[in-house]
Amino acid sequence: MARHLITSAIPYINGIKHLGNLVGSQLPADLYARYLRGRGHEVLFLCATDEHGTPAELAAAKAGKPVEEYCAEMWEAQSKLADGFRLSFDHFGRSSSHQNRTLTQHFAKVLDEQGLIAEVSETQMYSHADGRYLPDRYIEGTCPNCGFEDARGDQCDNCTKQLDPVDLINPRSTISGSTDLEMRETKHLYLRQSQMKDRLEKWIDTREGWPVLTTSIAKKWLNDGDGLQDRGITRDLDWGVPVQKGDAPWPGMEGKVFYVWFDAPIEYIACSQEWVDAGKGADWQRWWRTDQGAEDVRYTQFMGKDNVPFHTLSFPVTILGSGEPWKLVDYIKSFNYLNYDGGQFSTSRGRGVFMDQALDILPADYWRWWLLSHAPESADSEFTWENFQISVNKDLADVLGNFASRVTKFCRSKFSEAVPEGGSYGPREEQLIADLSAKIAEYQTHMEAIEIRKAATALRAAWVLGNEYLQEVAPWSTIKTDPDQAAAQIRLALNMIRLYAVISAPFIPDACADLLTSMNAEGADWPGDIAEALNALPAGHAFTVPDVTFRKITDAEREEWQERFAGKRD
């Protein structure tokens, strides 16, 4: 048994997330956590809401609520949706927690003691219309690198280039839309990332097997242009972690807060403290402090590609630069974007399916299967209703669901609602067991490597083996001439339902739990030896015929949903 720490990129508090957000971090992280737990490993799976900074202030203002009240309501909403999608977080925290505030201020103090924080006088955008300095996320404009017209003042979401507001072409206030901006002098704290470049690059080179997407983005920001730049870590905002050195004031920084991208990753650590303080666990330091046992932990992060620069550069600078024995990430699984039906998801235009809408239409397993089996790992992928319908109908309904239904109903009709006895396995059954053993080994290899689409393909292939066997041996014909042989065929098939339910649970947990209940096999362990697992339900073992495991999506439903979520048109 190994110990695995898993974190998903923490979602912004500003609204319900769409399916692209879900598959870009939280859902694949849950898949991996469920798989590792199934294999008997000790897992701590953490996530939280990212509640500070401009997005929270802007969203709260739009909602007409105090920011604290808005964040509390949205945390509750996101927590319920996480439950709805069966995201198995050990704790779902909040970056506005007192634990995160204390830890963020601690890191600032020790980084300053290490000479890695500098006070810098700079000019910053001031909006006359708004009567205030504008932090970078309060400013949008055209990206000087790729021409994207809605680039933010800190980063372009289109090309992922890190920016400063002064880099933007035709900048405008996101509060008022005003372009009446001027640069005024102010003072901020900077994290001296440039001092850590060589050490950071050496550390990245020690990370084994990172996805090309992750390493290419990290190396780009390390070496392109002038290389790794110092980064401002404070902002002129009201909402956030107050700038302090530990619990002491920071002279000259009164009224400022830490930049959200400084405190948000620290919440990964603070979240484990919240987990302990909530009475869910004990000794968070054994997961995070290498002097407390965390050297034995494998730490995996999941995130979209837009988050990679901060997790490969800025957050590691914070951890390494502190000089303290904190656990560093071992593997970063990054994802490209999921697009929607020929374009992009858009909150403002109501385009695409969002998490709450998805659960109103169909149970979580339908979405989990499609999203994971089409995860945007090597390139951007696209959600279309036609593809979704085909995948649900063919993979879930026709292959897995149909197998469970045919086998159990046939057994009830011709034998009873118990595993039949009689007959023995012959060459065809032995071949099936060998084929299943090879395919499940392939599936496990891909899961260990977090190759999600390949794992889904191997899992589906294992389901297909059962259907092919059933079609070939045709127990409904065999029973007419050799009832004992038909009994052996059905006995094997019933055990396959149990096996499928166990190994498929990381992808489709609700359906698999229902199948295990129907087979009277709750709590079944992950199979070691497949031949042994296919004899786990002995003759006489009672079962019940399951309800429809997956229903098919009709053409009429597909057309209605496609129209409903098309969004506003120009």
C-alpha cells in the first residue's frame, strides 16, 4: 500500500462551472483517487473554492451581495454539485479559511527572511471613472502576443502568456468599461522568482514522466525571452488575505492583500488543516512535511493548461524558497480545453452545459463516462450532442447495461435468482478468462500512468469481451441440449457482472454500486487474480435483476438539448 496525495486545481468562486472546467481538473482527479482507493492505497484527495481576488469581488457586486455572503453561498452550491457528480473529496475547503490566511502570511514571512521578497515602487493602472487602482484582473484588453481581445491583465487565456496590465493593447476597466485610465505610482511586494530560476529548472528536470503539455509550458516560461521574471504578490483590494509578516504588520503595506495566485495554491496545504480541524482526519503534516513522514507520499496535481505556469513556477518557488521541508508535487497532470459544439463554452451567452444543468438532464454517470472517455489530454476536444448520444447508447446502454440485463433476466427465467450450478468451464471459458486478464492488466497500466482515454478504451474493450462471449456461446440455445453447460456459461457471466462493477467504479460509481447491490456483492475488493475473481459468486449465491442500468438517449431528446444549450446568437 502506498500513500497518495491528490489535489485538483481549485475552482474560482464566481459561478457554476461548465463541463470543460469539470473535466479539466476535478473529474480526472476523482477518477484517479477512486482507482487508487480501489487498489487499497491510502489517499488524501483535496479541493477547495478559490475565493479571493477580483473574480469574487466582481461576481459579488454583480449579484448585489457582500463578498463574504456571496462566497459562502457559492461554496455551498459548488459543494453540492461536487457531491452530485460524486467527486470523492476527503475535504472540500475554502481559500478564505483562517487556516489559509495564517499559512499564507507565514510563507510571506519566511520568504522575506530568505531574501526572496522585494518592495517595489511601480506604476499601476488607475481608473478615474471607478476612483481606484485596478488590479490586473480588473483590466482587460487585447493580448500583444496573440491578438485575443479579452485578455486579462495577468494572463491571456487564449495563449497562456503571463502579462502585466501595461502590456495590454486598448486596456479597459472590467468594472465600468472605461478606457479613461492612467498609470500612477504605488508600492507592492514582489516574489523574486528570477533568483530561483536555476534551482527551479533543476527541480523540474528531476520530475519523471510529466506530460509534454506540462513540461513544455513550464520550460517556455523559464527560458523564453528574458526568462523567469519576478512577480507581484500583492494587490490594492479589500477582499483577500491581509499583507502581514506572519502575525506582525508589514510596514507600508497597510490596506493591501496578497495576490490571489499567491494564496490560492497555499490552500492545498491549508485544506488539509481544515480537514483535520473538521474532525475528518488526523495529522495533516504527515502528508505535507517531509520531516513528518511526507517523504513517502506521492503527490499528484490535476489542472487545465492555463494553470500550469503558476503550479510549475510560482507555487514551487514559494515552497522551495521557504527553506522549509514541505512536500513538492511529483506529477502534474494537465489538460487541454474542452470546446462546445463548434465553439467555446460561454457563461455570458448561455452557451454550453453547466454542471447544474447537466445533473438536471441525466445522472452523473452518463456525464462522467463521456467526459473521461473524451478527456482533452493530447489536444483540445469537443463536446457534441451527437457524439454524446452515440457514446451513451453504444458504450453504456448497449455494451455494459445490456450485458447485465440479458444475463440476469435469462438466469431468472431459466434457472432462478441465484447463481446456477452444474457444468464446468471449457476451452472457450478459459480463453475468455485469459483475454479478460490481459485487457484488465492493460486497463490498470493506463490508470497507473493516468492515461485516461486509453484506460476508458481498455475498460470498454473488457465489457465487449463479455458480450462477444455471450453471443458466441448463446446460452439460450445451449440450454436446449446441455442445461449444465448453459448453467456454467451463465455462472461465469454473472461473475463478470460483479467484476465489471468493481473495475468500472472509478468511472461510473453509481451504476456500479447498483450492480453490486443487485449481485449481493457490496464491498467486493479489486480483483487480483481474474480467474479467482470470476469464481467469487458460488453456485446458489442469490441476486436480483437490476433495474435498467443505463437508458438510451432518444433523437428527440438530443435535438431538444442541442437547441436549449446553443446560447444566444449574434
